[in-house]
Amino acid sequence: MAKEIYLDNAAATPIDGRVKKEMARVFNIYANPSSFNDAGRRARKEINTARVKVGRFLGAHPEEIFFMGSASEANNTAIAGTAKIPGKGEWEILTTPIEHLSVLEPIKSLAPKFRAVFLKVNNEGVVDLHDLKQKLSLKTFLISIMYANNEIGTIEPIKKIAKVIRDFKKEIGSEIYPLFHTDACQAAEYLDVNVNNLGADLLTFNGSKIYGPRGIGVLYVRKGTLIAPLIFGGEHERGLRAGTENLPAIVGLAKAVELIPNEAAKARSASLSRTGLINPKESRKVAVLRDYFLKKIIEKMPEIKINGALGGGRLPNNINISIPGTNSEKLLLELDKYEIRAGSGSACASHAVEPSHVLKAIGVKESYINGVLRFSLGRRTTKKDTEYVLKILQKIVKKAKRT
């Protein structure tokens, strides 16, 4: 097979041609959006229009949308930026051990003033709601829980989590704290990210997971939420992030969200309320391929373990498997020889392949934790692609176990 089969969409998606076209349109708008002249005003108008489009996608007001350099920066700002506000005293941040490192590391950096409290997750990676209720206290400042896991694809019950937090706030008579943040990077292409439906105070996503440009992230901050900047030197983004705005990337991201069929924005359809999908046609197509792949894996290679939830509890495009008796690096190099591009987990953790903190947290046995592959399907994936990958995977697994 001559063509490249790209199955690493959870790391970065290819840029949609229509997004490229929209970005090219504004490359000639070269003025600084902060400049007090007509050229600057033209650039600023484009950014304001993009902010409206992103706000519409999230069900938010434009002034609640902030553009960042990446989702990692947005996550850092959501956590460390809000943590700059509280006064003296000890605080706790509730999170899970399976979060992205751009959440876990800033939380860790806030010690000793903020203590990290980890919530229990089951062997599929789903948060224990009873444990959340038990661990909420007057010291709880923030809860940060990923909407859909980037490694194993497990979808968290965000609306139920928000209700638990809301009930607790009502019980203690607080209107603001604790805050609730969700990292929605993997969810934005497939799931309902309307912040009012989810009940989030802060939400992050980026362009490179939704067929938009990389180097651009979004931070939603609910009106009334106190937050301070991490990057200083200018009053850009209404004082929250210094630095000349990346106009082509911002416009490209806004175009990318426009291209996601948003059932929530159209009609609050019955299909949305049942499935939580904003992109049902694409989601079902990809989920059918995912389930076909997993079914054939079980039939042809029963020794392989599937990591994460199954069916509707998993992102439509996510396949995460463990192959005993081998290692991820060897498998990925072999797949590359056949023009198959896959991953082993988070592309942000290391250029080397290391055991996943997510798989450790959900109790994957040591014999299965080194030979992990993540195939993340996308808009371009076909059944023929999956059949070819299955055929090659069988061949390289046999070879890897012999060597």
C-alpha cells in the first residue's frame, strides 16, 4: 500500500483545506490588532468576529473567550491563573491521576499552598462520583477533570460531576468556589461542549485536534470568575495574555469550529440529548470503524488487551490496546515501515516512548503496560485502511515477539 495511513489524530489532525483557505485570506492583514489605526482596526475586527464564532460554538459570550498559544497554555492559565486570586490559607485542588500533564504539572507547581487531592477512577478511567462527594470540602478551590481522555478515550460524566459541585456549593452557600475546569481538547470534535449544558466555569480546547491550525488554544472563563495572567507585557486579550495575537491561527480555529456540524446550536435535537454528540454523522461513521477494528482484534489476537471504556463511554475515534511481550517503540517503528502512523499515548509526554501514567492509574498490569498502541481515527479513515492495519499488525506482532 503506497499511501500513508494516518491514525494519530489524537495528537494532531491534518488542517482542513477550507481552514487553510480562510487563514490565507488574512495573511495580507498584517497590522497589529492593538494598533490605533485603520489597519489595526481591520485586524481587530477579524479577531472579534472569530471570538463571536467560538463563543457561539461553546454557548458563551464573546467576552468569555480568550485566545492562547496552545491548550497547554490555556490549561496552565485556567489552573495557575485562578490560583493567584485566593488569600491566605491552605487550599485543595481536586483532579484525577489520568489528566494531561498540562493539568497535573501546574497543580504540582502550586504546592504547598494548594494541595493536590486525587479522585478515584475505575479500571476504565471513569471518575468515582461518590469519592468526589466525599472529598469536596470547604478547602476545595478548584476541580479539574478532563472531558475525554487523550490516551484511552474514556468520556467522563461531566454534567453529573458539575451537578455534584453545584449541589455542594448550594449546601455551603458559595456562589463562586469551588471552580470547575474541564480540558475538552479531545471532546471538541465529537461531543457537546456547550458550557451551559456542561456546567463548567473554565473550559479549554485547541485548533490542532479539530482540523484547525496548531499553536492556538481557547480558554473559556465564565463571567465573574477571577483570573490573573501568567504572561505579562501587554494588555492583549483583555489583560489575560500578553503578546501580539496570531491572527491567521485565530481565524483558522474559528473556521474549524464552524465546520463541525453542531446539533446543539441548530436545534437542540433529540439525537443530541440521547447521545451527547454534536457531530453525529461523523461520530457514527468513525465509531463503526473503531468497533470493527476492536472486534477483529479480539477475534484474531485474543491476547491483546483493550484499554478504556467500550461503546458509548469511549470517544468514537479512539483505540488503545496493549500487546504483551513487546514494546511500543518497536511496534511504532515497524508500523512506520508500512506507512502506518500511530501513537502510544500522549504525544506531549516525551519524544521517547515511556510507560503511561494513565494506564498505571487504571491498573493495567506491568506485562501489558509497555506494548501499548493508540490508533486514533479521523475524517479520512476508511474501512480499507483499518483492514490493512489489522493485517500488518498481526504480522509485526508475531515478528516483535520472536525478536
